Amino acid sequence: MEKNSKTVIITGGNRGIGESISRFFLDRYYKVLIGSRNGTSLTSELSSNVRFKKTDVCNESEHLLLAETALNWTGRLDVYINCAGFSEWHPISDVDENFWNKMIDINLKGTFWGCKTAAKFLKNGGSIINISSIAGKRGSVNNSVYCASKFGVNGITQSLAKELGFNGIRVNAVCPVYIETEGLIASLKDPNSPAKGTNVSDYLQRFADDNSALKRLPTGEDVAKLCYFLASNEASAITGQCINVDCGVLPQ
């Protein structure tokens, strides 16, 4: 595999799906800057090609600092992946303003500020990738606020693809179904979740058996592979798309 000199920013790249994306890009010789609230062992575990900057994605100014950190480090920014997110099931009767604000601030506002910052610094050929969800395409019980945030992410993706295309910047979203991460498992242990707080592994297996065309669920690496393709020149004609990674749960 040939080395490259490209630089990617990955918000939320320290855990879960984001960590899978970070590892995949690192294995393909990208310089990876991870922005998140908490640190990551990747900086000591892996090569000098990864760095971390403490970032609250809800604040536009911190996205700007993240981009400036990348430019000061490598002199370039090629890809911006908005992966930082928050998921929790609440029935409408339990939704208060604090919960609403937290979900919208992280998932929607955080993604928008990342896109705005990327639009400022990316050059012709640059790529913005937003990690959305199939919850951004269909509603589900006790999930109205999360679905609203991810429908919004898909709307931002489609709009900015039209707006930024004249600058040669592509904007796409990746929409996974359940990816078995620590965060998902913790969320599904909530009685309000579809698993109703019961055995999460059994629930996920039943879900795959009943809903997935391939009778399995995707992995974080499956998401990472699509992100890597969308970041590459091979995807130069693809923009404004919200692509499912769901093993056929929601065929479109």
C-alpha cells in the first residue's frame, strides 16, 4: 500500500465507531487528528501519525481550533469526519429541555459547526463525512429526539453538498444501523430502549435475524471502509448521499 500525506480530522474518534474509523485511516497512512472531550489511548498505542485535541463539538470555536491544530501539524486538511454523537431513548413524556438541548447540541449543532469549519479550510477535492444513522431516515419508538437530530444531519448533508460543490468539496453521510459498541450496549440496557433493558446480546441477535437481509449486523470497520472510500478520489462523483451501512435492514 502506497503512503499518502493526507490529513483527516475525526470528531469522536476516540471510541466506538469513531475509534474504528481512526484506526482504519491510520492503517492507510493518513495523519489523524482526533477531537473529543476525552483522551484516547491511540496516541500512545499507535504511531506518531495520530494526535488528540480536547474538543467540545458543541462550540464552533473549538472546531476552528481543531482545524488550526491540523494545519499547524501537517500544513493541510483533506477530510473532516463528524462522528461525535449521543444516543439515548426517551418517551416523549420524559423529554425535557435539558435532554433536548444535549441531543441537538451534540448530534446536530456539533455536526453543523464541523461542516462550517471544514468548508472554510478544505480545498478543492476535500471531503466532509457526517456519521448519521438509519434513525435519520425512519422514526422509532421512544426515539423522537435522536431521530430528529439525525434527520437534521441528513438534511445538512444534502444542502451543503449543493452549496459547497462549486468549491469542489463533497459532503456525504453514512447511516449505520446498530453497531455493537460499548456506548450502544449501555444505551440498550435502558428500559426505554427497544431491548427494554434485557439481555442486549440476545436482542441484537434477534434483531439481525428478523430484520437484516444478511442475518448479521455491520461492524465499526464496515463503517470505516465506507468513510475511507468516500474520502478517496474514487468517490469523486459522489456527494449529497446518505448511505446506509445496515446489512439490508432498510433497503433503498
